[in-house]
Amino acid sequence: MPTSGGITQARARLGFEPVKELFERVAVPVAEELTRGAFLGPWRLMAIDGFDWDVPDAKANLAEFGRAGSGEGASAFPKVRVVTVSECASHAMVAARIGPYTGKGSGEQSLARDLYRRLERDWLLVADRNFYNFADWCTAAGTGAALLWRVKSDLTLPLLRLEPDGSYLTVLINPTVRGKAREQLIAMAKAGKDLDPAKGRYARAVEYTVPDRDGDGELICLVTTITDFAQAPAQALAETYHERWQHENANNQIKTHLRGPGRVLRSKSPDMVRQEIYGYM
């Protein structure tokens, strides 16, 4: 019977790379055509989001991953950040990146950046407002996958054409394009001309309000690469965006039900933390 120490030594000899490679080989969408909520038209519904996990308070983990907060407000344990792409209907995680909670390259956008080139042409990737920036949008759209991302309220979206379903054609503009150059780009877009993709991309916007408990409404603004409203009407896109919460359910299944509520990962070195997380996924 192997001892716990022997298992720990075997894990250390293995490292995390083989477990990561195994995950990347076998982790694929599993929903079928008749699976409820799996598709919008020809597109398989996928979502990207992040979560964090407490890891043991070992010096190596603290140096690699960091804590949330600082001083008296610092978290009790170091935290590791994980960003994954998962299938909405099945909750199957199909791509992941693991990184620090603090420091350079620790944000969700930074980790997500490594995942966009793995998107498939028949996917519709749903993301919340923390993921949008022009460069990453272009990278993700360049794969041929369809995108449906929420954007923040301070993003200015020019109205090019109002569609019968209430959505409108717009143009996403590189933030480095300013002043007269921006005005000229918008004029070209209103005229339906081809745009320099490094400066601007056509998109369709959907705006709607979700009432809160106080009776006030929260404005939701979505942008999508699906510019033909007939392929994906505004109401269908709004309903699809809220399927993103299935990703939260997938995270909850791992952290709460598979590992156990409030449990800290057991690994006391960064490589073993990565191995353990890939093993859970």
C-alpha cells in the first residue's frame, strides 16, 4: 500500500506538464445536437471566465501566486487565478490557463489572451465586461469563432444602422485612433466601406435593461461579430448571454462539490498546485 509520502514523491517526479498535456488532449465539448441550451443556430455555446483558489501558505506558493489585498486586509492564504473556456450546456472545461493572483500578467485578461487562439470556428464565445479590449477582440475574432461579449458603459459605440430587432450596427474602434482620424473612420463605417481591421471592426450591439430590487434598471450592452440580425436576433443574444452563468456553475462544481466547500488545495509548491488544478479539471 503506497504511503502518502510515497504518493507525494511520485507526484513531484511526474510534474504538472504531463497532466496539463492530458487535459489539453482530452478536454473537448461533449454536448450533442439535442442537448438543451448547447447551440444558438450553427454555433456551439461556450463561455470564458475566471476563478481563484486558496493554496497552502507555503513560501514558494506565496512568492509565485501572491495574496489578495495587503497588510491587515490580506487574505489568509495565497491565491491562484484560473481562467477557463467551458461549454455552457455540459459545463465541460476545454481550455485553461493558471497564473498568479497578483503582479504582472495576473489579471483575467492576461491569462485569457493565451486561450483565444484555441477557439473553434463553430463556437460562440460569451464573455463578461472584464474581458473586452480591442486587441483581444481582434485576436479572438480572427479565429473565425463568433463572439458575444458584454462591454463597459464607458465604451462609445457609434450608431451606424438600427436593425428591425432593436439591435444596431456599430464599429469597434482601436483606442489609438483619435480625433479627426476617428471621425473619418466612423464616416467610412456609416458609408459601408471596408475598414482597416487594425483600426476598426464592424459589430452589432444589443442593449437592454435588467431591473434590480430597487426598481432601477442595469443597462446591459453586448457586442457580437454576428452582424446579420436574422441569424441571431437581439432577444436570442440576450438570452444567450445569460447562459454565461453556466460557467459559474461549472466553477462551483469543482470548488464546492468536487474539492469541498472552503477547502484549500493541498499542494505546497507551485508546480504541484498546477498539477492538482489540472487534475480537477
